[in-house]
Amino acid sequence: MTSLFFRKEVFPILNHEALRAAMDALSWGGELHLLSNVDSTNNRAKLLARQGAPHGTAVLAEEQTAGRGRLGRSFTSPKGLGLYATFLLRPVQPLGQLLHVTAMAAVAACRAVEATGCPSPRIKWTNDLILGEKKLGGVLTEFSSGALIVGVGINVHHRPEDFPPDLAGLAASLLSETGRSPSRTDLAIRLMEEIFRLSEGILSQKAAYLSQYEALCLTVGQDILLHRNGESISAHCTGLDENGALLIRYSDGREETVFSGDVSVRGINSYV
């Protein structure tokens, strides 16, 4: 088996044949793009969308040189250590009916991790995957050229020293938190299966996904800090609306619905 070498360990590269077989079993008919490196799997998927790539197309990379998350933040993506994947979907529903998809994708990622035998992550609103009170990964959904772009990044084989200094104590991997890590190919297949289920139930299963999202969401019921326009404002999260937006109450009793593009959220005393 062809492998990539890191530290003293040997990590298998993603298995194209196994991934292709898994895609064919789902009857998606999408293209599979398995890359050694790319700036961002989401960027490549958006390019493919402009070129007319079909529903169910998947882009996976061993390394991202400019991986990114919500609000333009970078996502550290060293070669062979994580799962960096994006799926291109072409739903028939208009954009206004798909505001909940980020929440569905976060649930799909949690289910995929659990399906490999690892503990399910929790979710920090809106799209961070949390394990052991540290960030395990995240979800980034975008709309481009009539396509829904669903990106997922999960830290798999990282040790603490593999993260940059500014993430010390904040980032985690399946290995660092559980002492073991699954095959990245197996995790990719589980994620592929979950994104397929998401696409099949994008409206019909909305309520079930949102219910699980709320159960997994660490932000609900907590005192939080909202960072918006350079200011930090304390509030209490009372729940989520029907699309996964945050319902908050300020100390003066005012209530507000906060959408994902508006703010970043932190716990009062920690990242979570």
C-alpha cells in the first residue's frame, strides 16, 4: 500500500478504489476528485460547479494549502493527518428553503465520526465540531453556480505538536482525544454516506436533523459572548429556531435571533 510518512508513523493515503466503490453503491453518479494537494476543497468544488459537475461530486485532498472556515478563518490542513472533503450537491429547492443545511451537515459529520467507533463530537454553534472541549473540525457550506457546496474538515491523526502555536490547547484530533484514530478512507466513506442521506432528506428529514443538532449543540442553554463589529456582548442562548439560527436573550430582557453570518460565539470562560 502506498503510504505517506510523518513523524515515526506511517499513514495510508486515501484509497481511490474504495471511495469510488462507495460512491457507486450510493447511486449518486457524481465525479470523484482525489487530490494530493489543493488550496481548498471548497474552492475546487466551486470551480467544478461552474464547469457543470453533477450532483454528488466529491473532492477530497491529502492536504489543503489554504483551507478555510466560516468568517474567512483558516483551517490548518497538514498532509495526511486529517480528512478534508467537499461535496457538490444540486438540490432542486430554492436557496430560501435551505438555510438549515449547515446544521444538517454538522450532524452528518458527527454521525460519520461515531460510525467509525469513535465518540460522537458535539457542536459549537454554528459549525464547529468539538471533542474534549477542543475543536475537532468544522463544516463550511456555500452556494455557488446553482450548487450547494458542503465542506467538512476533521482532524484525525494529529498529535498536539502538529497544531500551530496559536491553536495550542484549542484544537484536537481523534487520536489526541481518544488514543486511536480510524482509517481516513473509512471515515471518508462514512461521511459520504451521511452526506448522501442529508441530500435525500434535505427537507423531509429537516426536523429530525435539527432536533439532533440541538441535542448535540453545546451553545444551547449557556451564557455566551457574541463578537460582532469589534464588540463583545454577553447574552444567554435560549435555543434554536426552525433553521438552526441562535435564539438569545440579553440581560435587559431583549431577545434576538442571530444568524451564522452575523457573529462569532464563545463561551463566557472558554472557547466552547
